[in-house]
Amino acid sequence: MGKLVLQVQARDKVGKSHAKRLRKKGFIPGVLYGPHLERSMPLKIEASNLNRFLSSLSEEDRIITLQFTEKNNEDKKEVIIKEAHYNWLKGELEHVDFYEITRGELISTKVPLRLVGDAPGAKKGGVIEQMIREVEVECFPENIPPHIELDLKDLEIGDSARIKDLQVPSEVEILTNPEEIVVSIVSPITEEELERLEEEKGVVAEEVELVEKERKEKKEEIEEEEKQPPKKEK
């Protein structure tokens, strides 16, 4: 249980400029919110501690405890990590959203989707296209599944699996639209189809270039006319 405790501090300043200063000082800004909090609570967490903590979590570790470290605040709150915001260009964590939970009260959260099994259609040359990677569910905090599996064993080329095809425990309700397609097995593109698409792309590019050329010529004509002195009336 000890590894699931994260030390945090409350902060009284918010805004992009303040968050930027925090990051330069080695902190990650965060926020805590929930149905029983009067207002959201801005936080700051030491970046090294937070990165080490997150890397130590397993897929099953959904509920964690926030431990406030101020002298006048030794409060503890059970939370889930609602969202972690990354700067993918820099490869750095920029902000974390925590959601306070209450045991015995339903919550909604997103759960990762995992594809398992071998699709017969893929063995025949089909391509697996995954449209959805997370599913929103509602359940009690202690029943949050680490992931939801989708078995591909029956999918041939041209087949699709939808949200309604997912199997989840009875204590978990899926909130995502049941008709949304999760994964499809599509036919591979042949060399002839690829050449045709490239040709069509080339034709479209030529048409766009021609239109731009006509617009440019028209603009030059108008500008030339405007440069001409007005004709004097006789």
C-alpha cells in the first residue's frame, strides 16, 4: 500500500505563466476535483517523485492516495488519475488531473482497450484497423477494470467489432455508444489500387495548381488596372 501514496502540495496560484515557473523549479502542476469538493484544488508535485511514482504503478493500480505535506495540512485523499497531459514533442509530463473518489459511490472513468487473439482475416492478408483505444465505463471505484479485452478470433476480412460486442463484468457498465466500431479487418491495398490513388492525387494537385495560377493572374490584372491613371473626361 505504501507505494500507492503520492506526496503533493496545495498551491494558491494558477495560470499558464505560474505553471511554467513551477516546471522550471522542478514541479508538475496538477488539480484535484470531485463531487464532494466545494471547488477544484490546484496542486504541485515534485517532478522526480511523480515520474518515479507513475513508473512504479501497475495496470491494476487505479486507486491511489494523495498525501498533503504542508505543516498545517496532513490530509489524505483517495483518488484516481483522471488524465495525464503530456508535451509529446518534448516527451515530458506537463499536468495531472486527479479525481477524488468515495467508496460505495459510482464513478465514470476511461479504461484502456486491449486486443487479444488472432484474427483469421489478418492471417489472410487483411489489415487490423483499431478506431477506439479507450472505453468509458461506470462502476464503483474498487471495480474499475485494469483493461477491457476484445477477442479477434472470429473476425474475417470485412468484419468489424463494435462496443456492444465487448464482454465486461456485471458490475461494470459501458457508457460509450454501443454502435461505435472498435476494430475492423480491411482488405489490403493492391499495387494497382495504390497506383490509381497516386494518379488521382496527382490530378487533384494539378487542378489546385491551375486554380491558384488563375487566381494569381486575375489578381495581377486587377493590380495593373489600379495602377493605371484614370481617364480624363472630354
